[in-house]
Amino acid sequence: MCQQHCEHADVIARVRARMAPDEDMTELAATFRLLGDRTGVRILEALAGDELCVCDLAAVVGHSQSAVSHQLRLLRAAKLVRVRRDGKNAFYSLDDDHVRHLFRQALDHVQESR
């Protein structure tokens, strides 16, 4: 804590002007909550390299298809993954390169912090 209360109005105004709107921060917080789930993060890791169907994802992450489908619904709602239908099969991939970069940077941070 500051030993003496002081506010620097010019700094406060500058910082507030560059901050994102509250609704963006709400969505960002929701995204980070999803990234707090180990299964969801494993799914993102698997999809970082390949497009996979639910059956393959379930085998890769070691969970039931039901559990994986639930995580995929959450990840789709957050626009982290997308689905491509081919007949009766649904194939999932990361939504875009932003998600790939976000995942890679977060993993690099964890691995370099050790």
C-alpha cells in the first residue's frame, strides 16, 4: 500500500481511456474460467494440431464422449472451437489463430516459469 494516499489524475485518465469496455472484460473473464478446466485445456491442446471428431478427442483426453461433448459445447459458446459437419460426423478445430496463440503463449509461460 502507498504510505500516503495520492492519485495522479493524468495517469488515471490515460489508463482508463485505453481500457477495454466492461462487456469485453466480462467475456475475457469467462474465457479464462473455461481455461481453468483441465479437460477443456487438454481438448484445446489436442485441437491445436489437428481437426478431430468427438470420438477421437475422447480417446486422446481419456474421458467419455459425453464429457468431451459437454466441454466442446462450452468451448464453442466461448468461440474457442468450431465445428465442421461431414455427414453424421462432427469435426472440431480451434476457432482461429488467436486461440492457438493464446493457448501456446499460456503454455509457454507455464513451462518457462518452472
